[in-house]
Amino acid sequence: MKIIHSNLHFNGNKAGSNNPKEIIVHHAEHSTCSVYDIDRWHKDNGWCGIGYHYFIDKQGNIYTGRPEDWAGAHCIDHNTKSIGICLQGRLQVENVTDAQYKSLLYLINDIKNRYGEMPVYGHKELNQTDCPGNLDLDKLRRDLENGTVSNNDGYVENATVINVSSYLNVRNKPNNEIIGKLFPGERLQVNWVDSDYLGWYYVTYKVDGTNKLKSGYVSAKYIKKD
Ligand SMILES: [Zn+2]
């Protein structure tokens, strides 16, 4: 599974900083909108761009929204300490799709791998709203706890670690906390290059030769793409 970099362009000043300690799940209240539609709607509100950090469509495609280390605009009183994930659909009357739910589990695990354990809420558990509709939040938390997630869909090693004498640090965000190590010659997948973080790649790699995948940011200087 792979996170798609949306390449959104944010207007004006970046929002304040974000220190993620919780994950908050939303729905779009729209059956067919794209991440670009939401970005446009939120710009029409006078915001710098989409208020969520991620968007997952019904096919299970995961798109980036606002960078994780920027304050979000999705949940009053929680925007500087959470990651906001929005699901396509009107979940009062539609059900989350299997592909979408699987991607939600994958994404939440990916975030926790990088920042550490944190609680998962539905928007309505924190603000006066019915968002995200009928999504079963207790089941979501149970499924996360049971760890029944396959991470391997679509993983393609397309780059190599080079020019490193001992090891290359993997970080949860550019210049931020170290969450793993890569060794010379190790193979990995480069997911994207973010124009907001020039010189950094968001990569996915296998942990110690196992089939468990982990993602994070590495300096592009030490990665050679195929
Ligand atoms: Zn919401």
C-alpha cells in the first residue's frame, strides 16, 4: 500500500505547527469528492488549503493533505495536537468500503510507527457533530489493537542506500526524531519528494529483513533511485 502525494499548493502563510498526539477520523459528507475538491472548498473558507492531513477515497487510495507538522483545520481544540484523516463518502447513509477501511488501518499504523502509540477518535467524540456518520469507531480501535493489517500491497523496491559509511537515519519528519536505520546497499521504496521538504524522500522499507514495512523520511543525498 502506498500513500499518494497530492502535490497541493497551499496559499499564504503556513498554519502553525502541529505536535501529533492523537488521530481523528472524519468523513467528507460527500460521495464522490476528491482531495482536490476539499482543498478548493477549504481555500474558499479563507484557509491556506485542505484542513485534513490525509484523505482516503472509496477505492482505498490514500492522499496527502496538509503536511503532518502543520496545524490542521478539522477539529476544534485539537488542531495543534492531532492528525486528521478524512474518508470520502456520506457515512450517515453510506458504508465505508472494504478497501477504504483497510487503507485507514494501514495509514493509522503508519502514523503510529512514526510517532509512537496514540489514541484514535472519531470527530464526534471530541466536537458536537455526527462526523464520521455510522463508522464503527469501537470496531476500528479493536481492529487496530488486533493488528490485522497487511502492509505489503504495492510495495516495490526502487532505490538503494548509497554513500553511507555506517547507517542512514530514518526520521518521522525531516530533521526530526530518528525512528529507524538503513544500511549501505539496502533496498527500499521511494514514495515521494515533497516540495515543502526539498532534499528529503518519504520512503518505505522492510524492517530487518522481515516482511514488516516501515515508512519515514531520509536525506535524499544518500538514496539512489533505479
Ligand atoms: Zn469531521
